[in-house]
Amino acid sequence: MTAAHDDEELSRLAELHGVATSYSPSPDRTVTVPASAVAAALTALGVDASTPDAVRAALAERERELRERLLPPTLVRWTGREGRGPDSGPDDHDPRPDPLAALPPGTRLSVETEQGDVRDRADDLPAGVHRVTATAPDGRTGHAHLIVAPDRLPAPATRSYGLLVQLYSLLSHRSWGMGDLGDLGELAGWAGRTAGAGFVQVNPLHAAVPGAPTDPSPYRPSSRRFPDPVHLRIEDVPEFAYVADQDRVRTLLERAERLRADVLDKGALIDRDAVWELKREALELVVRVPLGPGRQAAYDAFRAAEGQALEDHATWYALAETYGSDWYGWPEALRDPRSAGTARARAALADRVDFHSRLAWLTDGQLRAAQRTAREAGMPVGIVHDLAVGVHPGGADAWAQQDHFAAGMSVGAPPDAFNARGQDWGLPPWRPDRLAASGHAPYRHLLRALFRYAGALRIDHVMGLFRLWWIPQGSPPTEGTYVRYDADAMLALLALEASRAGSVVIGEDLGTVEPGVRETLHRHGVLGTSVLWFERDWDGDGHPLPPERWRPDCLATATTHDLPPTASRLTGEHVDLRDRLGLLARSAAVERAEATADTAEWLALLGSLGLLDDPATTSSTSSTSSTPSTPSTSSEEEAEIQAVHRFLLRTPARLIGVWLPDGIGDRRPQNLPGTWDQYPNWRLPIADADGRPVSLEELAASPRLRALLRVLRDGEGA
């Protein structure tokens, strides 16, 4: 056999397992993936590709398996638009063939529905995930999960605007050193009733990896399935009022006041570890208070509904208290959640397992309460929650679901125009084969849990439903490859669970996106994300995209947590910050000149549309040099920010997002990609233009914020 033949066999084997051997970062360029990355990805999928003979044997086995199997592990049947049946109208007809139509004539079916009944036919099935067993005339038997889902997800009931905020940064005078779910409810109630806002979008509130110092990033959690109790408003837990040791309670409240004052009055960074230590002490007292009969019944029902997943989650946290927060370093018997050693440890730590189970229940309850508050305040959407791409490799989900994760792999991104070295996010990927075999159970249960309290769900890096960039452990991000997922199944489950909850879904689809992905997401009703500064006519003259040419099915914003606040963008201060930290790839003069020209072009468009009174005198266009200038008055800056949002109102976007810190002129990004300890990522409170922390109470009273929200509420300029 020749080397070329060996390469062909490896490519064929990779293709049959959804592993890419090349990719196209742009239409005119194709990059070949290293054979080592392909082999490593196959190995992580349980396929031996270590030698040409192994590849040949694995290829023969895969081809035989595909040739002989009666059913794939997962099938999808779309039922028409927004959950209506295929007979609801000609516009709702789905031309895709029935997934069971290819079975041999005479095949017998047995369908166990999600609702619990058994049928011998697969037509007229209700929405859900059903188990199908097919027996062909030749004796072959096949099993599959059949997902029956509405073709489109729920759409926003009406056009609305909302606030985007990192919850930890939103401190009130009742917070214990960082924003909490009580603050979220207060913000939603105020914004809905007084400002006509339709939603509040927050950062991921997933459970974090414990231990000091905690990774402050909300995008690398221990678990996505369960929320983080650090967000609890302790005083809103009913049992807190009945804690017997009131002297201890007073001491805790005094310490909470000091933590709060350190951030709001003394300029300290948010100290998540200190906040959690304080709340943990309070919760240890709370769980000693017996639950009343109704509360006990509710807790029991929660434990029964969450079942093994909650028990595993709480067990991991109980074990982490003794053995540390990286399960790879635990005694060998405890690394397997189903081992006899883990069962014994769980029994021995029953009180701690119950403690962490109770915390999950309490947090779930306050999350639901925040959504109720938002809807009662008139918000048509309510709270928009954020789903991170993945989880920490040493955390609770990776331990409990380790049979679904690809060992020795990490998720990231290949090199692109913004990062020549690529990115490694340190998140283990799910195995698509194991997901399919289980009917995508972990993903399905994750969505169901989040939709319990989400009026809408934002999915970070939504392109990951189609494919993810896998990087072998020890390799640089440049030496990875794409692995494909069953996007049809992932989208069907998303549609199923979102429709059951009546929730909207927003996909974060910024950056380089594989051809056809945005179109597929749009077809199924997943809203996209459009950020003003990136919306240019890239296929034409490159100028800013006029509002009428923006896509309607999106969340349109001026900025995000990973980008400079609007005031910083307008003044060019974001370039100065990156220059001070040594993050510029080119000279500061070149970067400033480019930033000034970019901003000037946008302000000129705003002026031409009548959204800005005199763009010739604004901060960016008043300077012809490469050094940006600050607006002569804060009123000029305020007018520019209002004009930016009037422009967003001119677009057909279904949802308009206002970065809450923009309302008071905050300059500091919450996260500065490419930094670790050089910048206080994820630890900054909302602040005004001078960097002074601003409380929730001050925000609600701010004339500047109120004026901006009046623009959105009244639709000025639209």
C-alpha cells in the first residue's frame, strides 16, 4: 500500500466519523489538518487509527456497520411550524422525507413514546423523544431515538428592547459583595414597569468550580446543568428568618456590609471567593432550620424530578470539600461516579450531599422567582439566560457525565484574522457518538433545566451545535480539527424544549461562521446576534450597513461583555487600554488612526440619518489626527450613545439590547480577551464615566440612564 492510499483510507474513516481532514477559513482558502490531529480525534471517539493496518480494519468495520444497520441511533421528524401538524396549511408542509420511510417493506415497528404508551405505528406521534424498535423481515433489529419536534422555535411575541448586564457587577445596597438574584428581580421589576423594557439578559449563572482562587469566568463552569448558589439572596430564603443563632447572623450581616462597602465605596474588585465563603457560612445555618411541610414537599419533588443528575452533582461537591475540586486527583475509586467506592463515600457524606442538593433547589427557586417578577412587571420575554459552550474538565459535569466526554481533547478555535495562534478554551467536548446513542440525553436534560426559569436562552458560540474545533491535549490550537455533531438532532431538541417552555432562543453567531449555518438557524427560528460595529457591507464597499439592510431575526446591540463599552469605543480609550497592556499587534498610532476612522464613519452615517444633530463636532470626527479626543462635554458623549441606540431602533431587529453600563458612560470592558492577570476580568462593578462604582439604586435614579431608556421606550428615531 502507498502512503497516498493510506491517507485516503484515513480521510475516508475520518469522514465516516464526522472528523474533518481540512477546513476553509475563507471561501478562497483550504487548510489541511495534521494527520496527528485526525488520528487523535478518532482515538477520542473510540476508533483505533494508530497505524495504517488499524485504520484499514476500523474503516472496514465502520463500513460494515453502516451497511448492515437498520436504523441510526437518532432520528428527527419535524412537525411543521411552531408545533402545528403537517396538515395545518400548505406553507407548513415539510418536504423532508419521513426518517422511517427508508426501512425495508414489511418491517415491524414498536414505539415507546415519551409519554409512556407503546404503539405499533410511528405516525401521529406527539412531540417528544420516543424509542423506536424496528424488526426487518430478514431478522435484523434496530433501535433509535425518534425526536418529534416543531419545525420552528417560538418567536418573540412583540418587538422589544432590554438590558444586558453581568449579574455579579450589579450590586445594590442589599448585596453581599456582588450582584445576586434579588438584584436581578429588582432590576427587572424596575426596568419593566418604569422603562418599558422587555427583557434582561445576564451572564451564565452555572455552578462554578469551588476553591480559592475561583476562576471568575462564568464561561468555564463546573456544571451547566445546575446553577451557582453564590447568586442566592440569603435574606430571601424563608428559613433564614428562623435561624436560632442571631448573634452569628448579625456578625454575618456586618461582614456582608463590609464586603459591599469595599466594592461600592472603596474601589475594591469583586471578591467572589469572599462572597461565597460568607454565604456558605450563612447557608450552613439555614439548612439546620427544618423545612415546613409545604417546603419539604417541594424539595422532595425537586429531588425526585432531578434524580441521578442532582445526586451526582451534590456528591461531586461533597467529595470536592474533602479531596479538592479536580476529580482527576481524587483516589481512583472515587473517579468513577458509579463505583462501589463512590457509593460508600456518598453514604458517608449524606449530610453534605443533602446540603448541596438543598442549595441547588434554593437557587432554582430564586431563579424562577426572578422570571416571575420580570413577567409580572410586563416584560414579554423576561430573563434571558446564557448557556456557556462547555464545562471545566475537572468539574462536576465532566465527572458525572465522563462517558459522554471526549478524553484528552479540548474545545477551541482555529487560527483566524483576529488570533493567528488560534484559541484553546480548556473545555472538554461532548462525544457526538455517545450523545446520539443516548438520544442526546445530557443535552436534552440541560435544556429542560434552563428553560424552567428562562424567558429566552442565549447560546454562546451557537455554531457548536454543528461542529467544534477539537484540540488534542498537549498540542497547540493550530493542530486541531473540526468534529461534526448531529445539528438536526441538536436543533430539534432545542425546538422541542423551547416550545414546551414558550421561550425564545438567541444564538451568538459572531465571527467566522460555516456556510449554511446562519441560514439553517434562521429557518428554525433561532435569532442571531448583530453588533453595530461589526455590521458592514463586507461583500460590497465595506461601509457601515444602513439600518434597513440589517437582518430582522436577531438581537441587535452596540456592544457585548467581550467588547469595549460604547463610550470607550467613541473616544478611542479602548485602544489606549490595550496599548497599556501590550496587547496591540500593530503600533498604537496605526490602531488609533483606524479606530478613529471607523468611529467617524459610523457617526457620519448617524448624522446623515438625522440621528445626531451635528456629527462634525463629535468626539471622533473632530480630530483629524491619529490621537482620539474626548468629547468637550459629557452631553456630547451622551448624545452620541443615544444616537447609536436610535440607529438600532431603525433596524428591523426583533430585539434591541442595551449594555447597562452604557447607560452611565462606563469605560471598562467586563472581559478583555487575551488577558489573564493583566486585567481584572469578570470582577468589575458597574461604574460611571469616572470609574466610580454605581449601585443598583443609583442606576435606577440616574438621569443619564433614564434618558437613554426613554429613547428606547418611546422608539425615538425609529
